[in-house]
Amino acid sequence: MSSRERILGRVRRALADVRQDDTPYEQAIERSYVREHGERSAEQTVDLLAGNLADYRAIVHRCATDELAAMIAGLLAGRGAQTVLVPSGLDGDWLAAVDAERVPDRAESTPHELDRVDSVVTACAVAVAETGTIVLDGSPDQGRRRITLVPDHHICVVRIPDQVVSSVPQALERLDPARPLTWISGPSATSDIELDRVEGVHGPRTLEVVLVHGPG
Amino acid sequence: MSGTYLGMPAFPPPPPPAFPEAARDAVHDQTLRGNLRHATHTIRAKRARAVAEVSDWAALREAGMRIKDHTLRHLDRYLVQLEESVTAAGGTVHWAVDADEANRIVAGLVKATGETEVVKVKSMATQEIGLNEALEAEGIRAYETDLAELIVQLGRDRPSHILVPAIHRNRGEIRDIFRQEMGEWGRPAPEGLTDTPAELAEAARLHLREKFLRAKVGVSGANFMVAETGTLVVVESEGNGRMCLTLPETLISVVGIEKILPTWQDLEVFLQTLPRSSTAERMNPYTSMWTGTTDEDGPRTFHLVLLDNGRTDTLADEVGRQALRCIRCSACLNVCPVYERAGGHAYGSVYPGPIGAILSPQLRGIASEIDASLPYASSLCGACYEVCPVAIDIPEVLVHLRERVVEGGRTTREGNKVVLRPAKGHAAERAAMRAARWAFTHPGALRTGQRLASRTRRFHPRTLPGPGRAWSGTRDLPPVPAEPFRDWWQRTHDGRDRGE
């Protein structure tokens, strides 16, 4: 007998006492919890996102679409970035004013090569206000998972208000499970020393989120 | 077949002593007591605030419990569905009945890549099966990359907490371990390293980075597996998880069969309750979700090892099976008065605290001294049940397991129904209970005994002799009244109610 059959057989015998239960999954689980906490206008939702991002030490900026290129150029220059990773589908206008050398996100790059790049700029799939979370789904404007991991500085652009949802349940509705997903809530941190949160371990130690409004 | 191994590294592992002996040293260790008190109290207050932020906590807890219970009731179906989904998404599924088999599978997979080292995401399942030691025996070095696991590995120590395995260490001790040991394993600690948490985190970043960048094989567990989609989820803080899950070419995930959720939507419950219950955050810094493999992004090869190792035996227990709802948040450890004083090592398994006290004796059985003593490692105060985000009634299971220890009875071991003999250590308790049962069913004898006790009360000792000495060492024996109640009633009421 294979281990698969053995385990499945053990499970079935273990449940011998359980009465035949044909309650469909949809009815077995009562979902009396809320879809979002509180009622907020779109503007208030964005404010909550900004507040919660900042609470977990992300640096939050706001600008209009036509100011975005200058904003990104300023953030990279302020950081002294010489090189910046660029996902293949990133809007070219966003980096129009950037001096730093552009490094394309390529399959053949080694982790060591990525480690020499100073910064990365991406879009996002959705942002969650209640938890201060941005979610990346590997779309062309966000790139491979590793490009937002190895460089020490990540600039993430969120289009407001349409990319912002209130809650975790709403975010999951918008996401495609078939894509590789990364949920990011503030820069890398640890609670392993005396259970106190300290920012800055392996992921980017600086996370800057640009909330951009206006026609895109 | 050997008994279920719940991974206590120490080489070679001596059988852990019973809880009371193991806890004795810990209780007298002032540094340890201070470290544990500081950490558990910090997180307790934070957790309460994080939970108070969500108005529907009770409803989320209820839904979490129901989802888990429903899944366990149909576990065979969901396991098969998960296997199909993962396979369809490009992954390979393996099944492991016990720790030995899981270790053999993983070692074989690593060897097939030709690599001799792996980077590991913190995982309870791989600790439970003693994977690192098994790989070491096969010439494969496993590097722990979670900060607390690194502290434990460098310090040749044992984990003492589910979430923060090095909770028993304070910052000064951690600095000393880093200074002394990092050089042995790779990049040494920076010169002049101090004990500020930020500097310690920086030292870990530098030390581990070279390992991440060259790693070809990653090993992980998972917090959740979605049957419907084949998605695995790892919840973490530091980014070491993302490193291990995305940089290597091969990813091997070892996951207990109870970690399944039926649907994608179910994540909406646990992604709200887990971070708040574990690190007391609205959301943990990083959550990774992957479904099989993705072209040109992350590992090209993905293996999922589904682990039983005592879980189906636990599932067979009608009362005890609720322990399989556990999402390993560790909130129960942080509120437990026994854990706070005894620390995690005394529990003799990778699962310490209240959840460990009901999980270890079920996964491993109660044959050993430590496992027979764990159901007693509790004052039954119920704080663990209150904070549990999936409403596991830990006190109920503790009492159930105490009965199993004292009375023996039917249970399931390695898939077979067996009848346990009563444990040796509880003979006096059983004899006392038998005597009480006899006395209460023989009123004449009870009356004679009570009168005898009343008349001799001047001669009663204040403490019990023999095996009862320990019990009465911290308790007063109840005084025996001058006259038994029934005699008093007979005398003053002539055996009749006042109303008559």
C-alpha cells in the first residue's frame, strides 16, 4: 500500500464516528463577520491606508499623475541611487526624469547581480487600507518577485483611489490565486528579539509608497 | 517502526524528563524568568490592542473554527483535491506517513539536485520531524534563516516558543552567541557588535545574505494550503521566507495534512486572525502565496510533502481532534501562567505551552514520562481558550487526556486501534477513587466511617503521610467536623424537613 493510500485510509477510519455529513461547504461555514470595518468615503479609505503604512514605517508620499516622474526622480536622487531595477511593463513616463542607470528585470540575472542594484520601482496590484498592505502579483509593471526583495530600497506606486480597497476580504476578491502574490506591510521587520518589532532584516529596509491621483 | 518523533534536536536525544522535573530548573533560573516575563507581557498587551481594533473578532473566531472543523470532517476529500490542484499547477505531491518517511523524501529530493546545502524558512513541521539532523546525517547542511531560529541554531540550543524560538534569550545573550558562533557558520559578526536589536538584526542580515544569494534549494513549511486552487501561503516578517521561497531553483515544502483550507475565500478569515494573534500586528510584513510554479519567476521545481506523523491518530479522538485546528499563532503560550514560569524547554517537544500540552501527547501518544505528564502542565485557568483564534477548548482536551493517562482506554496509534493500560504513576489516585466509589454506594459503611473520623479527629495529622505528602505540602487538610452532617440532621430535625 502506498503512503498516500495509507494516510487517506487512516483519515477515513479516524472519521468513522462522524455522521454522514452532506452539508455543502457554503452552508457549513457561517460568515457573520464583516466585509469591511466601518464605513468610509474613498478619500477616508486612502487616508487610512496612508496612516497604517506609516504606522509600520513605510514612507508615504502623495502626488498627481503629472508630478510622478519628478517625484520618483527626486526619491531616487535623494537616496543617491546609481542603479534602479525596472519591471518590463512599467510605464515609461514614470522614470522619464530619472538619472540612475536602468537595470531591466531579466530572467537570466543572478541574485548576486540583483544585490548590486540600489533601488527598484514598481506598480502594485491592490492596496489594503485597514492593514496598511500593498500586494504585488507579478504583473509586467511589478516584475518578478525577487526584484522587490533583494534591493534595499523599494518605491511602490499606488493609483488612488481605484487600487485601494478597505479590507483583506475585498483584496482577496480582486486577486488571482494563480499568480505569485506578495503581500507587503511595511519594510522587513522582526519581533524575534524580546518580542519587539525592529525594522530592517532581509527584505528592502526602506519602503516608499507613492499614492498617485489623477488621470493615468 | 519507532514512535512519532517530535523533533528535539540534542544529539543523541535523551528521553526528556517529566514536566515537573524539567520545569524545576527553569523556575529557579532568574534570567530566564525575567526574559520570559518581559516578552510574554509585552506581547500580551499588544495582542489585546490589535484584537480590540476589529469589531467582529468573535465572528472571525467562530468562522475560523467552523472552517477548520468542516475541513477536518472531510479531510480525505480536501487532501485529494489539493493534490490535484498542486499537480495541475506544476508541483509534485509526496505523502509521508511519519517523520522518517518525510525526512527520507526530502533528503532524496535534495540529493537529486546535487546540492549539499539548503536554506530553510522557519517551519514547525520540519522541526517536528527533526529534518535538520536527518539531512546532516546525509551530508546536507540546513541553514536556518529566521532570526530566532538562527539564534537557536548558532547557540546549539533548543527552541522554546512557537513564534519566537529564542524567546528565552535576551539581547545580551544573543549578542554573545553571534560574536562567538557566526564565524563558524559563515560570515562572522561585525566588529564591536552591541546588543541593540537593530544591530543584531543587521548582523543577521549580513551573515545570511551570502547564503540566500547562492542557495539552490529552499525548504519551507506553510501556514495554509488552499485545496481549491493549490495555493500555499507563508506568513512571515523578516523577508527570509521570501528569499527561500523565490531565489532557489528548487523548493520543497513540508506541511502537516491539517493545514488545508477548502477555498481561496477562507484566507480572508485567517489573514485577519493570525497576524493579530501571533505578533499582534494588523498584518505581518510579508505574506507569500504561490500556486505550483510560475514561468521565469521563482523556483522551477516545487515539491509538496504532506505529513501525517500522528495527525490521523489525533483526528481519531473525538475530543482531542480539535487540536488540529491550531494555526500555530502561539497566543496561548503568551498568556499561560505555567508557560511564563516554566519556559518552553520543559515541555519536551517543539510544541510548548498549552497547545503543546495537548498536541504532543496526541501526536506521540502517552507512553513516555514527558507525554504522560504534559496534560498536567496546566492550572486549567482557561486563558488559552479565551485567546485561541480558532477556539480550541484546551482545558477540555487537557482533562480528557488526564483521564486517558489515569484510566487508560481505547485510542489510535499509527492508524491502529489500541487499548492503553492505565499509567503507573497514578495508582494511588485510582485506588482512592475506587475506595470513594465503594463507600458512596454502601451507606452503612460510609456512616460508620464518618463517625469514626469525627471521633478520632483530635489525632488527625496536619499533613498526609507517604505519597500524599507532596499534595499536603502546600495545602491545609480540611478539618473534619465534630459530627457528620447526616447525624446532625437526624438529631436536630428528627430526619424530617422543617416544612413537614
